[in-house]
Amino acid sequence: VGPSGLIPNILQCVTNPSVSDECKEAALEACGYVCEELEEGALDPQQTNEILTAIVDGIKAGRPDPMRLAAVRALQNSLDFCGENFGRKPERDMLMTVVCEATQSQDPKVRKAAWECVARVVELFYPHLEQGYMDALYPMTVGAITKDSDEVAMMAVEFWSTLCEAELETEEDQCFGYMAKAMPHLMATLLSTLEKQNEDGGEDDWNLAASAAVCIGLVANVCEDKVVDHVLPYVSASAQLPEWRKREAAIMAFGSILEGPQNESAMVGIVAQAMQLLITSLDDANELVKDTTAWTLARIAELHPAAITAEMVMPLLSKLMTSLDASARVASKGCLVVHRMAENASAIAGGAPWFGPQILGPLLQKLLAVTDREDWEEHNLRTTAYEAINMVVEAHQEDCRSIVVELSSWVFGKLQATFTATILSDDDREHNSQLQALLVATLHYIVMSCDVQTIAPIADNTMQYLLQVLSAKSSLAAEEAFMAAGKLMDKMEGRFDRYLDAFAPIALAGLKNHAEYQVCSAAVGACGDLCRAVESKILPYADALVASLLEALENPALKRDVKPPMLSLLGDLALALGAQFQRYLAPPARAMGMLYQASKTRVDPEDEEMVDYLNELHEGILEAYTGIINGLADGGVASCLLQVECGPGVNAVAAMAELFVKLPSSAMTDEVTKGAVGLIGDVAKILGKPAAPFLAIQTVNPLLNACDQIKNEDEDGPDERAQETAAFARANLQAAHAP
């Protein structure tokens, strides 16, 4: 029985006066479950009205609390179908009245559910909110936050957080500015709520103080610079008080507003004034204060690194080194501070070089020691430490190069130990694989951040250990190893040939690993890097590579996200092989036919996820076509594309032209536009007049015009590269069409 059959039977139980309260409660609960499972549009307006009438009757004051609770939950689950009802003021007023009355119930479960429902109303129907509702809700939320149980209070805070999110997502001219009006009055309540910390709770425990901190951050994002004057006085008054709760709340408040204000110079000044206090607070006697201080410093290093002056660097790092010896919770945050400082090193200390050997060496040694701590599993400590190490490596100055090279020896030793580690359980195996992945990631950063002269002496060892990791067939470590190998190929340029015979079979095996799509995807990237690194020397492995690609592309079970890069890999192979790629164009290899079939993919234009995938697919197809025509041109055989059939009566050039006609749409990304226009120019230039019949100027003009309109990354002017691409295409089109 569908909804049309279930709903009337359920509602009959709710509205029948002879039915017991217990049955009505059960019917309302069932109604809530049914509404939760229904798809949008499943109910007609009459059914929606009947449901709301029954629910409102169940929520009314005077009904038994269990019935009210079931009715409130049913209302929350049915809100998705109530858009038209909320658009009509009398019905909206009635619904808001009963749910607000429920927030004042004697039963805390009803109050909590009612606040959840109010927050959902804000999320779904922000355009229908009125100042009158806000005027009524403000004192009710403040009362709940300050006087009710923590569970109910958290839902009242959630109401304001949801309002902030709604206003952040609403266009400025359609935003009512409710948060800006409420902020001067609400902020004092939120700040005092920060003092209700759960001292014994874990870092991930969601509690009232944590919900208030998140809300303050969202308020800052909405109100921007206006929030500063309402928070700083509290911070100044509380940050050095004897009560640890007030000290921690003050620092949490300061850290929470760092992202919102837009006046950067003012914020840098404010943060700089607070730095000494924060550095000192890293030594606070209370664990939570130290933890929050480190978190705040990490946000400063991320959002306002210019506030960390040259004079502050050494005192800050000295305290951070100490924090890395503290509890796992604090040490993990200390690693995060180091990570952010390294990430934004160029903005710290006024842009002067500060990350020299005298700092990087001891800091790296301390971080390495953290990775070996016995409590490495707590608070993600080991992973956070490795991530900090990687960022330190990436940010190192040239005078620290020897330290980074020395680090590679440490990584090799650690990797060797993982190959001989005693594995007694699945947990042991998983931990060992995780450690291998972390070590390989560090190796990746070393290779990435050093020049070829530095890498060459350690290349053999690096490749040896990467091959060992790949041979171990740990999916987590294999993904990292393929990426590291790709970066090594890039750095070694033409000197990777000696590793080809050892690496190619493993990469091909990775392409066949359809069950572990992350490994398969990383192998695709590594094969592309391999084609670029060894060029025509890939020929002995080309048959197997093309066969593996076609097998994967035809596998419906393979995660679709892997397929666009696979198509692009055909282009990389064509560029590497030149004329030798000609044999893969038509059956049995049928590369062009596969691309043609992929170009026919259609998706629901209303499904954003599938539209994104289609853009990725088109990007892969265009990159493949571009690589193929340029590779064949390098080999002097591009004209063969005019004879290669992709389908009945459709040659390869016609297939490309067909794609050009289909592409223009509002959902097309700039990258797809530029790729298509670049390919048009390549086809016209390489094939000349024989391509003209397939590239009618009036047909491809929409793409060329769209390319001209692409803006640069800052959206403040045209993308010069896009304009050059369009000009290149036009010039070659005109030449191809010239008499």
C-alpha cells in the first residue's frame, strides 16, 4: 500500500475520538515514520492538509506528553511537504504557535523535539520567517539556554546556529538580517554558556559549551566585524581570571570569532596584542585551557599569520616544543599549530625567512619523537604529527635541504621495520598499513619539495621501498606509493627508464584492482606520469595498458569517478607513442569508439552530482582527444583520424564535432569550455581543410564565445589564457575554411 492508502488509515486513528490516547500516539509516530520515508511530491495538498490538521491537534497543550512528543516528531518529518502551507500566513502562524508552545512543555523530551522542529523550520522556510516570530523566539531561546537541561539548551543554541547558516546561504538582498539584530543581545548569553564546559569529556564529545562555541563562530561569519566589540570585552575581562572555566571560555570565544571579521589589518592588530597571553596560556595548569589555546593559535596561524611577528616566533615555538610533550590531546593541537605555521611560513615574521636550520632541525626531531609515543592512537596524534612533518618538509628553506635529505634515511629505516613487523591480529595489520601509508606520504613530500639534484642520490632507495610497499598490496599504502612514484617520475624526468620494467607490471596490476577504486585511481595517475616520463619506451607495455583501460571502462561495477582520468590516460599514451598509437584507434582496441560512446552519456540535468560527473567525463574525453590528435600529428599520421570509424558512418573527426555541438550549456564548466575550444583549434590546425566540413564556424561559435567570456580566478577580469585559446581556435578555423 502506497502513501495514499496508509495515510488515511493512520489519520483515522488520530482523529477518531473513540480511539485511546495510546493508539493516537502510536498513529502519530507511524505518521512521522511514513513522512520520513516519502519522496518529495508523494503527497497531494489535501493529504498534506489532513496530516497537518491531525498533527496540530496532537501537539496542542493539554494533550498527554507522549502524544505531543510523537506529534512534534511527525511535524518535523512532514515539513518537507509543507512549503505551500508555510507560504500562507494563517497556516504558518498556526504551525509556529503550536510548535513554540511545545517548547514550553513540562516534558524535557517534548521541549527538545520542539526546538529541533523550530530549527528545521528555519532551515527550510527562512524566506517565510517574520520579525514577530523572532521577537517571540528570542526570550524563549535565552530561557532554554540559561535555565533548561543541557540537552534542551543545546537545541535552543542549534536554532541560532541554523539561522546563521540560513543567512549565510541567502543572497544579501533577500536576507532579513535577523542575526545582526539579535547578536548584541544574544552574545552575552552565548559567552556565558561557554563556561559550562564538560571537564571530563573527550575532545569529540558534543556538549553545551561546544555548541555555543560553534554558534559564536557562525554568528561571527554572519555579522563579521560587528561581532568584535561584543566579544573582546569578555575576553579581556576573563582570560586571566583564577577560574579555569572563565579562562578557557575567553580563549575559546577569541578563537571562535577569528574567521568572521573582514577588516584584516584591524584583526592582525587585535591578534598581535593577544599573542603574548596565548603563548603564556600554553603553559596553563588546566588541560582544557592548554588545549583550547593551542587550537586558537592554530587558527591564528591559518587565518591571520601576519599577526605572528618575528619577535614572537621563538617564544611561540619554545612553548610549542613543550606542548608536544604534553597529553595526547594537547600535543595533537600543538602539531596542528606547527602544521599551520609551516603552511603559511611566508606570511609570518613580516615575510622574513625564519624557518632556518636552527628552528627546523630541532622541531623536526621533536615531531619525529611524537610519532613514536606510546599514546599515538589517542586524538589522532600520530597522523597529526606526520601531517605536520610533511608540511615542515614542504616549507623548508634551501639551507635546510640536508636536514630533509637526512629525514629520508629515517623514513627508509621505519619502512624497513614495517616489512619485518610481527603481525598477530587484524589490528596489527591495519596499524602497520597505516604506518606505511604515513611514511610513504612523508617520502612523497620529500621528493616533491626537493630539486632533481637532491633527489637523484636517494632515488634508487626511494623506488626500492615504494616497490616493496606496492608489492605488499596494502590498499592504503599503495595509494600513497603510486602518488609518490608519480612525483619521483616527474622529478627524474628522462632518468626514470631504469625503473620501468620493475614498476610497469605493478602499475598495470593496480589498474586491474577494480575492487579498491582508490588504488585503481592512483594507478591511473601513475601510469599517466609513466607515459610522460619514459615516452616511447612505454611501447612494450602499451598493449596491456590499453587492454586494462578498456576492461576497466567497460566494468559497470567500477566506481564511476575513476573513469574520466582513465579516458585522459589514453591521451597521455598517445602523446608518448606518437604514430605507434594508430593501432589502438580502431577494433580490436577501439579507443576512439570507446571515447565516442562515452561522449553519448546523458544525465538528469537536475541531479547536481551527476552533472558534475558529466563535466569530469567530458574533461577526460577532451583530454584524450587532444592527446591522440597531437600524438598522431607528432608521428605524421593524424590524417588517419578521417578514416577511423567510431560508429556506423561516423569517423573520429565527426565524433569530435558531434561533441562540440552537444557541449554548450549553463552547466558546462570553464575547464570543459577551454578544453573543447583548444581541441577545435588543434583539429583545425593539424588536419587543415579536410577538417573544415566537420567544423562549421556557426556551429562551434557558441563554444568560442563562451570561452571569451570566462573570468579569471578573482572574477575581476577576463581569463587571458581562455581568450588566447579562443583566438588560436578562430585563426585556425579561418585558415581551414579559407578558399
